[in-house]
Amino acid sequence: MEISVPSILACSFSLTILTCILYIILKKDQFISKIGIFTVYLIGIFIIVRSCLPFDFYYFHLTHTFFSDDFLPFLQNIGRITIDPLQNNDKYQITISTLILFVWFSVAGILFVMKLAGFISYQIKLCKIYSPSSPQVSRIFSDALQTVFPKTSPNCTLIKLNTISTPASFGIIHHYILLPDIDFSEKELYCIFVHELLHIKNHDVAFKLLLDLSLVIHWWNIFIFKFLPGLLHHVQELYVDYWVSHYISKEEKACYLSGIHKTLKYTQKYMSKNVSAGTLCTFSSNKQIIQRFSFILNPCTRYRSLPAIITMVFLFVLSFSYVIEPFNLPDYDENGENVFYMNDNNSFFIFNNGSYDLYVDGEYMGNLKEIPDTFMDLPVYSNPK
């Protein structure tokens, strides 16, 4: 198992294809209903896992190399062009490929440090906050905790903040449920707690951290950087909504929708200054909000589809099966002698006094009495003399 530029590029290309598949599925409610919400959620997990594994697997005979004869060698030749930033200073000359790799890893390193520092600082900030809840809110939270975790409850702290615009869950080992300064009713609050506890149960915060890692690796792929986070967030919300709908009664669904609606209005008003972690809802497109409301009122009757799951497992494994590398022919053999490559564009024969003079790249290479079968495709010209 190795990581290389071709393996990263193959991973990025596979992610683009898988992201397009996920986008098409989410585009139509019928697709989600047909394959089941768990299948859609599983596709999201496959995408996150694949994005964090930009490796080839030659050792397991899974990955095969495919060679490009024209396009990649052309790019490789461009990458070999030397740049002299200090003008006529051979000591500081660099190639374009070296410069690209430097920019790639520099931006990735900066993004990684920023995201890691942001997560740690927010964790430290939450640890220092003392936000006691009223007995009424504590009771509602305890009821929701018993609903989602009837056996063993996770370490979880409830904090109310006026610096966020939507309820959110945060943390890996010790979990936090964050409440904004919104006046929710008791039933709305119960549904919101169930929603956030389900995020904790599904380890969605951990998956979001893995998504951040993938964005660090593939920051240069605008398609992934721009579209993938929103799609995966929407998938997580749809999956949690599915289970919330099974935990609450039909009457409580109206309260759940009311809580989401209040949060949306508050988010639209304070979105510019309030930033949240793993959220109940974000300022999504109207179509995504309508889709969520539709599946809350009428949950998918099918939870999973075995043929769809098998297909996605196949595509997931297939995404590791290839890397594309430039095809380069050696200039020297094992003895250090020049190697010449002949084709009808650079080689030809001249018929001269009963024998054939061979020319390669305009240079005379020798005289042959007969043309070998392997060279029969080369053009033959007559000596005008």
C-alpha cells in the first residue's frame, strides 16, 4: 500500500464519480425511496472512507496500472520545464512539477493546521463553559437520552450558547449538545434533543472530521471542495430525520417540523455572525428543506436495497483498481547504450544499390540487405542518384 501522485489523482477522480452518483440520487425523491435511506447513507460513508485512502494496493493485487501514451507524457514534459526565479542562478532553479507539489502540500498543511486548531480550540472553549440547565430542560433531555440510548448513555453535556444559530452536536469522546438562544416548546426541544443524540449515536461528528481530512487532501479539486460537504451533510440529516420519525409520534412530527422552521428563520437572520458545529439544519437550498420535510411526513418505506448496496460495494472496490501513469520509454539500455525507437514518423529506408540505408530522426544508422519483418511498416524511398 503506497501513496503517490497518480494514486491521489485516481482517488480524486473516483471521488468525483461517486459524488456525481450521490448528487443524482439526491436529485430525485423516487431514487431515495427506491434504494432506501440506509443505502444512501452508506454511499456517503463509502465516499468519506475512499477520500481518506488515496493509496494504491499493488500488494493485494487490487490496483493495476494503465498507461497514457500522449496526454500524461505531455503534462510530464511541461512539469519538467525549469524555472529560474533568480535569473541565471542554476543553484535555485526548480521545475514546474516541483513548484506544483510545493503549493499542493503547503496549502494542504495550512488547511490541516487551521482545521485541527479550530477543533481543539472549540473543544477547549466548551470545556470552560458552565451552563446549568433548568430542571425542566434537564428532564426533557433525560427523556430524549433514554429514548435514543435505552441501555448505556454516552458522556454528554448540554450547553446553551448565544453564539450559534442552530442546535448542534460536538465532540468525539465527550459529547456536547449546543442550544442557540431560541424559544423552543417542550415538545420541540424533545425532538431536537433526539435529533442531536442520533447524530452522536451515528458518530456523525467523527465522519465530519474525516471529511475535513479529505478536503485537506483534495482541496485543489473544486468539485469535491465545493459540493461534497453539502451533499454529505444533507445525507446525514435525511438519515437522522428518518430515525427521528420512528422515535416520535405523528403528533410530535408537527412539533419537530416547527422546531426546524424556527431554527431556519433564526439561522437566516443571524447566519452572518453565528457559526455552528454539527447542526440541526443549515441555510440549505429550498429543495433540500422541502425534501427533508417531505421525508419527515412520509418516511421511506424501504430502509435498504441489497442490489443497490452490492452495486455500491463493487464501485467502491473498483475505485481502488486503477492508477494512470505516463508511458515513458527508456533512453538507455542496461549497458548504457542509446536506445532508438522507430516508427513511420521518424524512420525510413532509402533503397541504394540493392540494399537499404536506415535513417532514424534524420541520422544514418546503417545498411541492411533486406528489410526485417518488424520494419516492414516503415516507408521506403528510392535514391534519386
